[in-house]
Amino acid sequence: MTATPGIPAELPAPVVDHLRERTAAAFGALRADLEALVRIPSVSNADFDQVHVQASADAVADLLRGAGIDDVQVLRVTGADGREGAPAVVARRPGPAGAPTVLLYAHHDVQPAGDAAAWDTDPFEPVERDGRLFGRGAADDKAGVVAHVGALRVLGDELGVGVTVFVEGEEEVGSPTFVEFLRTHRELLAADVIVVADSNNWKVGVPGLTTSLRGLVDCTVEVAVLDHAVHSGMFGGPVLDAPTLLARLITTLHDEHGDVAVAGLVSAADPSVDYDEADLRADTSLLEGARFAGTGPLTARMWTRPAIAVIGLDAPRVATASNTITPRASAKLSVRIAPGQDPAAAMAAVRAHLLAHAPFGAQVTVTDGELGKPFQAPTDSPAMQAARWAFAQSWGTDPVDIGVGGSIPFIADLLEEFPQAAILVTGVEDPDSRAHGANESVHLGELEKVVLAETLLLARLGARTV
């Protein structure tokens, strides 16, 4: 690994055009490779058959060998809890003397398909409609895998940088052995520039470079009011049931405008771009008559300010409810924190708020969950400048600096392990990709542009004119 003092000059127009032609010629085979990956139901959730995750790792390893990398390994590590992690693929190809090393990250595991009835087609049988390829993992993140494979194929022997490809197998379950993997294989993974292909573009036709990510803390809050259930007719009135008390507690988390009302949760600066309200209504499928919550720019509410969502409830089911006052109820809260916020401080603030707002003296218990750090990238680093140029060449329009309301906590882990590396978070998805949901898809035209952009980025970082 040899860090370079700056980024080489822009590639000449004939070279860019040549790489564009080669990318177009290679894309048909890349699409077929993506379809083959989608057919592997590599759900990393432990409730599913993990033989498919191994098959997915083996398939990715074969693709990388076919892209001209001889040093390819499928590796696992054991986490702090003693459990063996999912298979990850690490492929390495050294560069010329003095060239930088670039780490290309993606993940090959996917979310469960969920309700099959919500899908228009079989989630693990890729189908093209209107220029989009549908299937679980088509966007998140097997398209990222294909983007890396594609760039390596297009450049071939003209690759002027050292490359390490790291394709994780447990991102969708929180990357439980990620830190241990970094520490165990630090020498294999060390790089000057890290490209994480697991984010979004601004919209179809306009690329994005992700410069900020919110962090994540979650917790479970339980409200208890009785030792045991009692008859709602005989005792209802002076005694409120636990679900009602829990609902009252949850409402204290936001003010009358819908802004987060937890003292100690901070906000970052507003983004320089905003989301069109009509587009956001369409992209989120907001029902007619429903209004957006909060104040200020929509992008700020999604990217640079905290957000709290109830993502699970434990209370009697309607189908099995009886006429009793429920003694206990609980909720799982997902709290997205702004860039610059310390996750431990955010968790402490949420816990303090919940305990201080116990309704009618009910007992409130808070159990801490996951902590994930936010991310803020420098927008003018040499690597970022090279990426901006590559994206502009590929799309024909300048990329937009975007934030992401979701979290990729492992990016903070990468920075901690490789503090001198420049991290670029790039996108294979667009607002209609529906990652994690039914009818997930990737726009094939945009994916080809992603492959070209990464090809141009690697070519420029390698200072080679092919």
C-alpha cells in the first residue's frame, strides 16, 4: 500500500470514450451474472438455510477469478460471542510499484423476501420490466458486487492500481463479526482508498455521492402497570392499560410538529439540496391526506436530524384479545442520529427521556440495543474529486452530494481501523429500488453507468491511459 500525494490528471476524452464502449460491450454478461446471483437466496438471517449464503460466496469468488484475480479466498472469523461468522470473499490483485491500493466493498447476503403475496413475481427469479431488473438483492447489494466485477473486467490487464475486493456475507444482520474480520485480516484489507458500493443515487439520471450517514441506536422500552391482568369492566377507569400508557410515552418523543423532542439529540447542518415534496410522496407511497412530519427541509429531516420510529410492539393481538387490562407492553425504538452525534450519548439521552416521562407513575424499563456511529465525509478530498469527475463523465451531469437517513455502521469501523484511508460511498440504488421491501429492483441503465463510473475512477487513480 503506497499512498499518493494527489490524484492524477483527468483522463483524455478518447480514453473515456474507449472505456465507455468497453463497458457497454461487457454489460450483457454482467447482467446475466447479476441474474445468477439473485437466484441464490442468500438470506443471512439465522432462521434461514445458510447453505445458500455459502453458495453465494462461492459464486462471487468464481466471478472475481473470472475477472482476472488469482488470489481469491472465502474466509470466516469467529465473533466475540464465539459464533462463527458468515462467509466473506476477499480477492487481491497487487498494483504496479508506487500505485495506490483500492478496497472495493459490497455484500452478497440479502434480506428475507417477506410476504410472497406482496411480490409481483418470484423474489428469487429475476425479471425485467420497464428497464428494471426485479428480485431480492438485485439492488441491495448484488448490483454492488457486479459493479466491482464489471470495472475489473473492463480494465483487465490495464488496471493501474492495486485492488482488494471485500464482499461481506452478513451485512443484512448487522455485520456481527465485521470488526473481528478487520482485525484478523487487517493486512489483507489495508488500502489507501475504500469504495463502498452500498448506497443510493439522487434519482434516475442524476448520480449521487454519499457524504453523510446517520448513525443508529435502538432500544426496547417496557411499560408495566399491574402485576397481572385484571377485568377491564370491573377495574377500567382508574387503571389504564399498559398499551395506552406505552402509547402516551411514545407520543412524548415528538413535539406537536413532529420534530424529535428528546433533549440531547443533536442536528447537523441542513443539506444544500432538497427533495421535491411530490417526489417524496411518490417514493414513500404516502397515502392521500397524510402529511409529512417535522419542520425544515425534507432532506434535513431525512439526513441530518434525528428520527425516531417504533419498529415493533409487544401487546395482545387483536385476534386473541380478552376483556382484561393488559399489565405490560413494550416497543422497540429505532433512533437515527445526526452526523456528529456520539451514539452512547444519544442512547443515554433517549433512556433519560423515557424514564423521565413515565405516564401516571408506571414502571418504565429501557433495554439498550445496537449502537452505530454516523459518518461525515470530507467533500473536497483528492479521492472525492476523482470520483466527482468519474461520475460526471459517466452520467453526463455532475453528481449531487447526498446524505442517507439509514446507517452503515461498519464505515465507522473501517475508518477506525484504516484512519488514513479515503472512503467513497457510492450508489447502485435509486429512489424506486425498494431495497428490503417487496419488488426490489435495480435500474439496468443506471447500473451500467455505475460500472463505467467505477471503471473511470480506478483508471484515473491508476494514472493509466488504456
